[in-house]
Amino acid sequence: MKVKDTLNLGKTKFKMRGNLPVREAQWEQEWDDDKLYEQRLKLNEGKPSFDLHDGPPFANGNIHMGHALNKISKDIIVRFKNMNGYYAPFVPGWDTHGLPIEQQLAKKGIKREKLGRAEYRQLCEEFAKKEVKKQMADFKRLGILADWDHPYITLQPEYEAEEIRLFGEMYQKGYIYKGKKPVYWSPSSESTLAEAEVEYHDVESPSIYISFPVKDGKGILNTTDTYFLIWTTTPWTIPANQGITVNPAFDYSVVEVNDKRYVIGTDRLESVAEALGWHDYQVVQHLKGSEMDRMLATHPLYGQDVLLMNAMHVTAEDGTGLVHTASGFGEDDYNVAQKYGLPVFSPMDNKGCFTEEVPDADLVGVFYADANKLVSDKLKKSGNLLKLSYFTHSYPHDWRTKKPVIYRATTQWFASIDKCREQILAQIDQINFMPSWGKLRLHNMIKDRGDWVISRQRAWGVPLPIFYAEDDTPIVTPETINHIAEIFSKEGSNAWYKRSVKELLPAGFTSEHSPNGEFRKETDILDVWFDSGSSHRAVLTQRTNLHFPADLYLEGSDQYRGWFNSSLITAVATTEKAPYRSILSQGFVLDDQGHKMSKSLGNVIAPSDIIKKMGAEIIRLWVASVDATSDVAVSQSILSQTAESYRKIRNTFRYLLANTSDFDPHTNKVAYEDLNSIDQYIEVRLNDLVQDCLASYNKYDFNTVYKHIFAFISNDLSAFYLDFAKDVLYIEGKDSHARRSMQTVIYDATVKLAKLLTPILPHTMEEIWSFTKEKEDHIQLTDMPKIEQYDNRAELLNNWGVFMNLRDDVLKALEEARNSKLIGKSFEAAVTIYPTRETKAVLDKLDADFRQILIVSKLVITDSAAPAEAFKLPNGSFVVEHAEGEVCPRCRMIRTDIGADKELSIICGRCAKIVKNDYPELIQEGLEE
């Protein structure tokens, strides 16, 4: 027999290369075939519930890395909860209404205006369902375990019906009203926008100073050559000017320059004079803003009266301290105009072009942005334009079309925030926010939020369930709402367009506002944020295995103004409760230079491309490795580094599996109290890892879970325990106590590490599980490892901590000897340690083979005084010499007793004893190299 045949070399069919792009799909199909999701929930019946409510992504296109970050994060949480004592279902959702789908149909050449509304909406629905199917396949391929057979989709009839009922409840409680006031208006979309649909980009805008002649100064201001000076960045709104607003608490100055007098805020005078190049001016009068209340100016272009008004929104941060006011084009303008009884004036159509209402024939049909030059030219000609310049500033844009939006007064349906603001703010105080700054962010958004415009002038969405009587009175009653909801629950919301008004109203419905029994339907649809914001009602309260409120909402930080916001408003308005107990928000996915991903920059990384090349596990491990509470970076380089980390994890498991292939945990396991001290130490370290990981999982801190596990694998196992393990696992007798003791720990580490990593790397851990001797068919049907209590934990950690410090010194001494060409490998060394008194006292307590652990051929630990040439380090002094003797071909140590056993003369005495015990037949047969 050859020497190598006497070694206990580990063997496993677990491959070094995972072939993830192929194997993952096979495991996913197996999970599907075995109904793994249903099996897991069945096991957890009767346990405490945990509900993570999925925020619906918009069904448009394949998923991107932001989707992957979001859904994998949710999957990690749900998998962990299900393995840690909770009943945690996960129902995936999709948002399917709104402008993006209409735009996709337009790209296909489908013209909305040439089709009937019902027919057009049917095409939208078909497109949306295809997109849902596409994204569902993408999410499944990431290994997401969910109720894929029963997702919630906002176009589902049962969903739309509950949304209608929720609207009806808000209406009956007085939260819904119709009004004409300025709202975000997107000319490019021809629709109103919610605050959540607005994003900001830098634009170049004109900046103009305009003089308004004083007409009636109330005996305080002279009317001859005296002007109110205003500044604006929207010259196009001047034709709609109705007033000038000043702050009643401010001081104002009358300045004489170039034989004219101008009224300017005193705090703004210096800046304005510099901007206008006034070097020789004189202040001739002072007055308070309150004194100007209800003075009159003359419109510089059209001659009509312009009312001076008082309001506190005027600031001294920029401008002149006098604010041009057009009630139809600004929220503050509207509010002050309402206070002074001015009508709402908004001479503009849906496309952003002036209508015939504008008091200037030259502007009729002109797009608002093009009107800037026309208006500025007219003001210059009239002599009222003091300065025109341009500056770059942040301006609101439509988040879909990426084009500028305006404030425009239109008749819309609103949800009142004022009526429930205090209730909402009180609920926010009871919510757990991760990160904690989210509480202040959401609080401020609700505190400062105006009423929510919930109507949209589009086709694809849930229709506002409102009828109008003959006198235009809106008709919304519990009877009409319930009737519509019942119809929608069976036929979907397209019934609004397919059925007649009579069919949509309850049988025999009458109203005093329609003596002739005639009614008409509202043509607007509900804001898509009302759709998704109704999911707590349509999903959590309607599904028997879900609960309201949810335990957790997890989305990107942009959802503080989106889904978090709209869900909170609708829930508090109808239930007086927040729809979630906790919010976890995540940052955005950027490239490694901190740039947003875009096709134009060429930095887009598609999950599907990574899956085909590396596997979904690499994306999942990347998700676990980043701190997603702020923006995270991803690139091919970063993913390649992640793949290296994966290989490290995989190859460590391969070693663990190979060296426990002959270990049966039922018959070979060594009780903790009988383990060798070093094995107890690693078992305690493993137990601490379990405790740390469970705590981090419970805080949704996957990044820390990943760091702890990777550090344990790299430092405790690879760089230490498994480094000297070969001398035990390969060399010692197969059934020796030392080997079975170590195998007990290695097998335990295999099982526990696999369980801890299952939420992150479910495909790989499923494969590893098949090589263990555990009874469950799937690792995902097991539970998280339990935290053990070891009485000697503190003593072990302290004593072995002292040894680890000593080991660091030994490694430095060996490196010094290596650099001096005294030795090559550590097995060539004979080391003498002269430890400090404190270190020696601890070593004497440890029952361990330190030579074996330090991987040297000879070790002496002595109380003697260290020679002068000894290498001095913090924990002692060290002498390293080249070991005397020959290399044993079996254990690879340098020994002086090779041939001591005449029957097995080519190996050392230690190995001869082991071989004789395990292979007694070799006494007769002999041994050869």
C-alpha cells in the first residue's frame, strides 16, 4: 500500500465551480414543483405572523438593478423570518395604471383619440399584463420565493373594487372635494401631477425686473413717476397678473433714481441696486408693508388695476420684497387671491398654450415657454423692463417625460390633507423608521403638504366613481359606491366605459338634482398613487393570511413622497391607523463613479446579463454586502469582486463537506463537554457568530450578517482552524478522538453556516444541504440555528484569546526566519518560546497540542531565560531554528524518529502508530512511498 492511501483525504462531489447560470434555474424549478413556498408556510401555521407588504413596481420593461436590490432585500427578510419562528407570507404586487403604458402604446403607433375609450383601455390592460409576466419571470430568476400564483395587481377587478370602496369612505368622511386651484401641470403629459411625480433638474430661466406704476397710493405714495418694483423668473405669467403681494411686517423704501421713484423692500435694496447698476440713488421715504395694503398699481401692459395685498409668504431672501401675483399660476398666489376675493384666472389650455381668455391677442395659442420672449419684448417696448438676464436654477419636471411642469389652476378633485394632518403626524410618531432620519423626512412632508390632487386627465386608470346631476351636482353616495364596486369586482373598471350611466347607477336611483333622471359620468381617472396607496385595503385586509397593519414596508427613499406617503394618507383617513409598523428605506443604485445609470452614459447593468454570466447568487451576495440605507454602487468590477467572495465562501464549504464525508452526526458526534479545548473554542466562536447574525437579521442589517460570516470563514476557519486541521483530519486515525472532535465542529459549522446563509444564497445552500446528513429535503424547510449556552464560554474566549495573541507573535518570528532564508515552510521550523509569565500561566491551563496548531515540526515552551539573540515581541521571546531530521512522507513534518518502527520504516513513529491501528495488515504487507 502506498503512503497516500493511509491518509484520510477528504472527498466530495460538491464542485468547486457552481455553474450557477445553469444550476440555479434547475433549483428554482424544483422549488416550484415541490411547492416550497406553500410547504414553508404550512410548517409555520400557528406561529406569530410577519407581514412585509410589497410595494408594487410599475409594470413596464425588464427589471433593473434597483428592482433587484429591492426584491432581494425583501426576499432575504421573508426567508429569514420564515426560518426563525414566524408565519411570513409574501405576496408580490404590480402597479399597472398610468401614463407610461399609454406612452408605450403611442410608440407602437396606437392613437388614443382614434379608439373608443373601452377599446383603448383593453389594449393598455393587455400590454400591462405582458409586462407583469415579463417582470415576474425576472424576479423568479433572482430566486425570490413568493406567492407567484396569487400576486396582487392594481388592474385586478377585486383590487379596483376595494379602491372604489376606499374612495367612497373618504368621500363620506368629507376628505374628497372638487375645486379650482393651482396644481402641478405637465403640458407634455396633458395631466396633473402629484408631488411624488415631480423631480427637479437644472434649467436656464429669464430673470426680469418690472416696474408697475402706482395708481392709488392711499395718500402715502406719490402717483407721479412712482413705481412698485417686482422681480420674476416667469415672464409668461405677467399677462395673468392680478396683484402685487408685500409682507406686512417688512420695511420698504422709496428710492429715487434717474428721476423716477421705486418701492423696494429695505432689506433687498442693496442687492437690487447692485443688480440694476444703481450707483447714485437716494432713499426719500420709508413705509411698512402693512401701509400698502389695498393700494392700486397699473398693469404695465394692459392698463387694468393691480391690487396690493399683504401676506407672510413674501421673503427677503431674493427678489425685491414685492411679489408679482397671478392666482392661476402659483399656490401662494392662489391663497392670497382667495383671501382678497380675487377670481382664479388661468388663461391656459392642457397643452400649456394661452387661450383666448388672455388679454393679449398676440399670445393666443402661444406655448408658455415661448411667451417669455414675447412678454419681455413688450415690457421693454413699454419702458417697464428694467433688466433682463438669465440664470440657472433647479426647476420641477415631469418624472416620466422629463420635461418642465408648471403651476396651473384647473378644476380638479382633491383629497384634503388638512382634515387629517394631525392624525397622520400622530401616527408617524408611532412608526419605527430605518434609518431613523426617515421619521423627520416623512413628518415634514406631511406637515408641509398641500391638499392632494387625485384626479388625472388620462384614459388608463381607475375612473373616479362620480356622477353628475343635471345641475352639475356631484353624486357620490354609499349606494352608488357599493353598486359600482360590485360591478368592478366582476367586470373590472372598464365597465365604467362599457356600461351606460343607468346600468352603473343602482336600480331606481333618483336625485333631487336631476328631476328628469338624467346623469353623466366623470371622465377623469384616479391618480396612480391613489391606486398603489390603496393596497393596504385591497390586499392586507382582503387576504385571509395577511394582516393590517403590515409589519414592514421596504422601498427606495423616493417613496417617502410616493407610496409611503399616499398609503399613510388613505389608511389614516379611513382607519385612523398607519398601514405599517416599520419603514425601511433604501438608497439608489449608482455606478462606481456615483452616477445614475443611463443608456446614454453606457453604464447600465442589466440583472439578466449578470445572471447569464455569473448567476443570480452574485447579485444576491452583492445586495447583502452593501449598506443599502444610502446610495449603493455597482459595476462589473464590483460584481467581479463579489464573485471572488462567493468563490471563497463556496470553496470553504467544499473543504468542510469533503472532510466530513465519512462523518455521521448520529454516531460519530462528540459531546461538547468531550471536545478538545481548541474545538470547544471554535464551537463557541461559531455560537457567537450565530447570535450576532440573528441579531443583525432581526435589524434587517444584511451587510453586517455578510461581514460577520465572511470574517468567520476567512479568519477563524481558513486562516486558523482549517489551516492546521489537515494534520488532524488527514493524519490522525480515522476514528480517533481528535479527528472526530474536529469533525463534530466542522459538521456543525457546515450546517449552521448554511442555514445562516440561506436567506442570502438560497441556491448554493440548497446544493450544500444535499451533501449533509440532515433529514429535511430542503434547507429552507429547516429553522435558523439556536443560540447555545456554554458555561465555559468566557474562560475559553479569554484563554484562547491569549494564545491567539501569542500565535501572532510566532507568525512574525517565523516570517523573520523565512526572510533570513533559515526556513521555507513553517513545518521546517523548530520553535522555542519564552513566554511572559502571564502568557505561560494561561498556556498551562489549555490542554492542547500547540505544536500542531502552530504547524511547526518541533515546539518547546520554557520558563528559562531567553537568550540574547531571541526575537523579542509583546507576548514573549522566540528562537526559530531549522528543525533537525528528515521529512516524514506521511505527515510532512521533519522528524528524528523516522524508521524507529522497523515494520514501517519509511514513516515517523507517530504515523507508524496510527497506521498500525487503522491498517494492521500493513505489518505484513509493508508500506511504500
